[in-house]
Amino acid sequence: MSEIIEIADLSAPELDVFARLTGRQLRNRREAAKGILIAESPKVILCALRAGCEPLSLLMERRQLPLQSDLLLRCGEIPVYTADREVLEQLTGYALTRGILCAMRRPSPPAAEEICAGAQRVAVLEGIVDPTNVGAIFRSAAALGMDGILLTPTCCDPLSRRAARVSMGTVFQLPWAWIGDRAEDWPQPGLARLNTLGFQTAALALREDALSVDDPKLAQIERLAVLLGTEGDGLAAETVAQCDYTVRIPMCHGVDSLNVAAASAVAFWQLRESQ
């Protein structure tokens, strides 16, 4: 059984993981095996457990204890720190979704080549830094036929608390990897890796000479990487220039573009592998 511990001191060091460590400190890029992620809400925690993530400790509203007996059982003998909602919000600085956080050992992502092996459709995220957008893109990619996601080195961490929560746990279900470790590993080296792996590349960009996303020949491409760019400026011009295709979503009523997460859903559905 889990050890239930009433929080008596908000400054206790064992609570640092939930309240005082930055995302960079949790991720621990120098020693990936020691990295930690924070999963928020029962659904996300269960997805992480099914993916093999090791739970380390829980932070839980007192009223959730009798409601989450199955989750506590699945997490095993780990400490469960508890208090009323107001106390936990004071500790973390935000209201906990469904009243639960779980600190878990962070898995090491595979290499990009492993993600691409056998894949027909992958999404490539270039410099997308908003965790809400990253989480939403993962959810759409999982639901709409992408086989995996590759992230450039300047992207937001998909295992950050907010990205994982918005993804509804799909960051633990859909294979993903970093395509490069340093900013200079993208775009040319990363695009060359994709070409070597047999992928043609389609840049989603606002260009008048772009193909419409519903152009039939796009759906017929055997292996396709769909590239999405950062929230403000989209894909870098250098990236677009080096892709095999430039693709645009037709717009109505004078609207020039969609939020990158919304655009991803349209593109993933339209460009999914032809059946």
C-alpha cells in the first residue's frame, strides 16, 4: 500500500519536485536516466503507467484519496503527499487538474531512425514552444493516423506537465523522438536524415504557389513527413525551400491561417496514408 503523508511543511525538500524544480531541472538533459516528469490527472497518469513509466511519488487532494484507490494500487508502495485543495494550490501555484500529480521516472526517447522504421506518416514539429500546442498536436496526430512525431531541438518538451495533460496522455502512446540535439542539427541535417530514411517532405506554409492540402497526389505518397512551424512565423524559409512539397490549407472569409494545433488536425486527416 502507498504511504499517505499529510503535508505539514510546504518547504519540505521532498515536495521540491512538485513545486520548486524548473522544467529544465526535471528533464536533466545531462543525465537522462535521472530525469523526472510530472503527470497531471488520473487519465494521464494511467497512460504513463501503461507505457512503463515508473512512479516515484504522488501529490493528491485529500478528498481524492478514497476515489483513487485503483490508481494508488497501481502505483504501488510510493509516498502520497496530501492536503486540502487550497494548500496544494498554494504549494504548486496552480489548481491541480482532477486534484492529482504524479512524479515519474522519465523514459529516454528512442532515436529518430527507430521512430521512422516502418512508419508511413510522421509529423515534424519545428520550434513549437507552447506546451498547449504541442499537447494538442500529439492528440491530433494519435487520433488521425500519424505513426510518430519528430521534434526539432528548439521545440517544447512534450513530457512537460502541461503538454502531457493537454495531449490526454497521447505523448505516452504515440512514438516520438528529437531529430537532433543542437539547433544547428536542423534544418539541413535533419531533412537529409528524413530523405535517407525514404521520406518525402511536405511543408505546411502560407505560399500562393503551394499545393492544396487535398491534392490527391499527396495522399498517394508512400512515406510522407508533414512539417509544422512555430506559432509566430511558421516554418523557416530555409526549411520550406528544402522540402519536396509546400502545402497550404485553403481558407475562407479572408482568414489567412489557423492556429498550428488546428492546422495540424486538418493536415493529418487529409494527408493520412491512402487506404
